[in-house]
Amino acid sequence: MLKDNEHYEPLGKNIKVIVSDKHHFSTDTILLADFAMPKKHDKSVELGTGCGTIPLIWAREMGKNLNVTAVEIQDDAYDMIKRSVLINGLGKYIHPVHGDLRNLRSKLRYGYYDLVVSNPPYKLSGSGIVNPDKEKMLARHEESCTLEDIVSCASRLLQFGGRFCMCQRPERLSDVIETMRKYHLEPKRLRFVQQRQNKEPKLFLIEGRRGGNRGFLQTMPVLFIEDDKGDFSEEMRRIYGCYKTGDTDSAKQEINK
């Protein structure tokens, strides 16, 4: 089942994901999976699933209560998630879709889903240092899709009252809130993530509601990656759970795409 430069990464409870140097996951992915955990029997979608880590983490936690469609545009990443779903025996619960989120009308039902989640590219097209590797460039820069593409797609997919969850860098918070409101997704939960107390936030997690009333944004307590001793915080140990058991040193890292 593995191809060149691929390996299995265990996620706990006998769930594993195929990763490679080009398609893998980071701390951000795990935090977003926890923040956006579906409710029982939610109809869910992940936009830009990559190697499929978020649906597989959800499967680890939810089992047969999961129903998620995982959308990916890149051929090799789509092939990886298909194989990960197969080796884990999760074909009834995770449904990979090969497609461009800017044109999903023929593939997914609009106004149907309870939850949409996305871990988007963090950097604007043409900003910063552009990675020469195409796959890594697409993961980090808004080349194949923009923030507006993602938010507008999520809005179309969600039914009234449905949730949209994403993560992004703090410097783009105003862009995210402005774009969510443009597409009728009212921000309702916001949480900043810091490596430790003396560091500025490197990430935020946000949830918007389709058609929600304006205002009443809940700002949650800051999530600290480390405690004052430099070890994983108690909350991070809960979030990681059975993943990386006995290997927390390699898991603990700066939040970095």
C-alpha cells in the first residue's frame, strides 16, 4: 500500500495515516481536529484534506458515528487518503472526493452539511518565501484557492445553523472575520494558541455559524502548548491523547506550517 517516500504515521487506537515528505500534518491539524470535532451523526466536509489526517482523527474518536466527505484537489494527496481509508477499513464513514473546492456543485450537495472544516494556506499569493516544491507551495500559499474561495464554498455547503471551523495566523484575523460575514457565516467561537505564556499567539481557531445572529462572539481561554516547565500542557496531553504516546518530545514543536 505504500509508495516511495511514504510511511505510516500511527494516530492511536489502531488508526494510521499514510504520510510523505510532501503531504503530512502538523500540530495545527491536530488542534483543528479537536476544536471542530463533529457531533454525533453530523454530516461533515473537510475542504483541502491533504493526506486525510483530520477525518482519521475523527474516526478514532467517533467510530461509527462519523460521516465525513474529504475533498482534495491534488492527485497524489487524494490517492494517499483513499489508501488510508482502505487500510483502516473506514470506507463507510470517510468519503474522499477528488475535486476543486471552487467547483463542487456536481460532487456535493449545497445547503446540506452540518459542519465544514478547513486548514487553509496561511500566506497570501506571492507573499514571503515561495517554496519551489509545488505541493508545499500550495499548502502554504493561496495559489490554488484563496480565503474567499474557502469561506464562500463552506457557506454554500452548510445548511442554516451549520458550523464552519478553520485555523489561521493571527495577522489574518480581520480578513477571516470580514470574509466570513460577507458569506453569512457569523463568528461565534474564537481561540488563540500560544507555545507558552511569554510568547505571542501563533495561531487562532475560529467557528462561524451559517445565518447566525450578528455578535455574541465567545473568546475562549488561550490554549498553551507548553506549561511553565516546557512540557506539554495538561490540555495538550488531552488533545494528543493516545497519539504520540511515549514520543511527545518529537510531537512538541513550534506551531508551523
